[in-house]
Amino acid sequence: MSASFFNTRNYLIYKKKEKSNSRGQFKIYNGNRECIGFITKKKSFSKIAGLKIFPYLFEIRNANGVITATLSRGFLFFCDAIVIKDFNGNKIGSIKRQFSLFKQNIKILNNKNQVIAEIRGNKKDSCLAINIEEHITIGEIKQCSLRKTILQSCNKYDVVIEEIFRSVDDKMAIVSCALTFGIL
């Protein structure tokens, strides 16, 4: 594990939309606005009627290009389970989505399929809470407004995570999910 990467409390994820960059790369900055890594989409996916139906793989890499975690989903039409793996390829958790018209609710599970955290919020809100144990907030995801995103031709959001974790794997799973939340 890249200790400095996952020991950061504040993350800023930023993607400049460029037609020449079809793979999509999101840069990750720390609270001091230093580039500490990036997220790369390795397999393309498509949406049909709002559903992602093709497999995909996202790699989270540190600033030196070393993989710190991956998130992937297989080729199943209605399967929305996303697997989170560490830098060695070992499963450390998964992500399960609960679909709703007006709310976002994502459960983050550990490798024993126990819920360790949830990301909740209203789809109209620009800030989503990251909770553990019912209503204990350990972080938040602040999204850039749609109008600002279109005008600046970028996609960016902030992730703030507190230092309350039961294990290193739980922290890696929660941070990995939060970092890729706006992309998945």
C-alpha cells in the first residue's frame, strides 16, 4: 500500500475533458493541491437507458504510477456489484448500489460482505455524506455544480475523509469508493 496516498485526509479529483483522451484520466490532488496520483479507465463502458452494461476497470495509481487499488465490474447486465482490490490484486471489498429516483445510496462492503460504510445523499445536493455505523459521518464528497462543470469543461469533486477506520483494508475500500464515486 502506498502509505502517503491513503494517509491523505483531503482529495481533489479533476478531469479535463479532451476528445483525444478517450481512456479518461482523472488526476488526484491532496489538500495542498499537489498531484498525488490519478485514476485511469482501462476498459470502456456504455450506457443504455441509464444502465452501464459492459465491464469496466478503473486503476487508482499514486504519483509514481504504482497501482494502489482497482475497481472493476464484470459483464453482467443487471449486476451492479463493483469489486475493489488492493495493489496485490486481493479483494478488499465491494460496492453495492441501491437505485432510487431522488437519492443516492451506495453500500461499501468489506471482503467478508459486511457493510462498513455508506454514501448517502439527495441527487440534487452537491454534498454527499460518508457514514459508518448508522449515522456516524466520517467524510463527505462535494461535487462541482453541473453548470460550472459544463462551462469549465471539467469534472471535479472534493473528498474529505476522517481518520476513523477499523482496518487498513476498510480504509482503502472506503477511500477507493469515494475517489471513484463521480466516475462509476
